[in-house]
Amino acid sequence: MIRLSRAKVGKTYRVVRVEGAGLVKRRILDLGLLPGLEIKVVRKAPLGDPIEIIAKGNPISIRKAEAEKIILEEVKG
């Protein structure tokens, strides 16, 4: 398991869970980043903030602080 903030560019992952509470968790879930969703990390800004991912064919930019709350597992194959 790995946090989105530490995920490698070009790899595909599956969302395992979203940690935290309140508005941060709500924003992540409102973006559609629900457990079971497969995402691909497209790029990271030079300092790692923001992180761009593709989810359901749509590009999404996530702040590093939010990415820390998203737990992933790598999809093999």
C-alpha cells in the first residue's frame, strides 16, 4: 500500500481507502475518488504539488495534502 503523494508517475493504482475527516475527505470523495477506482498518475509538479491523475478518463489535479489521505495499491499487469 502507498499514499498517492508517493505514487510513481506512469503507474496505475487502485484506491483502497480515503483517510481523514471533514471537508478534505468530502472533497476527495466528491471528486469521485472512491475505493475500488483505478487511477493513473500522469505527472507531478517539481515540488510534488499538485499531482495530476487520470480517473475514469478525466484529468484531476490533487493537492499534496489531499494526496496524503488517499491510500492506493498498485495494479499489476
